[in-house]
Amino acid sequence: MTTVYVFNGPNLNLLGVRKPEVYGTTVLADVEALCATAAAGHGLELDFRQTNHEGTLVDWIQEAGAAVVRGEALGLVLNAAAYTHTSVALHDAIEGAQLPTVEVHISNVHGREEFRHHSYVSPVAAGIVVGFGVDGYALAIDGLVRKLRPVRSA
Ligand code: DQA
């Protein structure tokens, strides 16, 4: 079965507790369940992870890229959280792995502080889903599938 990866960056383990007025009250386990449903709807297996460490995300991106090359995985949905705005390493990892990646943010980062407006991930992303709350994860999985497995009627 083909895998779709969903990686979450720093502080997303605190989803539901941290700033609920911005990120909502849904916890990360519920996001995983939501992603599992979305993945299963496309016949995909979900590999869902969270880390607070930048280098771990780099390792995981390289691992996911290798799985895509082997034909075992479709791509990645990535909420890199604060590393989105700081990490050249994540930019280079995605680019280097040629990993089809959809960037997702729960909140509308463009309506927030200026430092959240720039993303090192966006230039190497296949698409971006921003501001739809945790539903953005399901939208990102759907978008990744539609982009990589286009269904066009004859
Ligand atoms: C976030 C937005 C980031 O700016 C922030 O650092 C996060 C979460 C989001 O999902 O809205 O931790 O990626």
C-alpha cells in the first residue's frame, strides 16, 4: 500500500492546549484520525509524526523522499510550524529529496505577525493550504493526491 506522510513540527504536540483561540481545541491525535480517514479514502496508508526538533524533520524528509523514489510513498503534508519561518535546512531537504510536499498551516499565517508571512517551505512546496483550521490537513492530502494522481474524464 502506498504511504502518505504527515509531519508536524515544534509545539504541535500541544495542539488543543496552546492558544486555542488561534489553533482551536482539537488535539493532535484527532488530527491524526482525520488524516487517516482522508488517506484511507484514497487507498493510502498514513504515516503521521510530530517532533520538536529541526534535524529530525530533515531526517524524516530524506526518509520520505527515498520512499517516494522507491515507489512506496506518494508525498508529504508538512506543518513545519515555527521552522517554516526560519529553516533553510527544511527548504534544502525538501528540494534535495525532490519530495512532493504540501505545506499546511492551521491558522492564516498571513493575517498574523509579519514574521509569519515568510516561509522557507513555500518555494519548494507543490501547494499550500493555510487558514482552514485542522481541516486543512485533509484538504492537503486531497490536494496532494489530485496533483499527483490527476483524474481527468476522457
Ligand atoms: C502554524 C503557524 C506557525 O506560524 C506557528 O509557528 C505554528 C503553527 C499553524 O499551523 O498555523 O506553530 O504552523
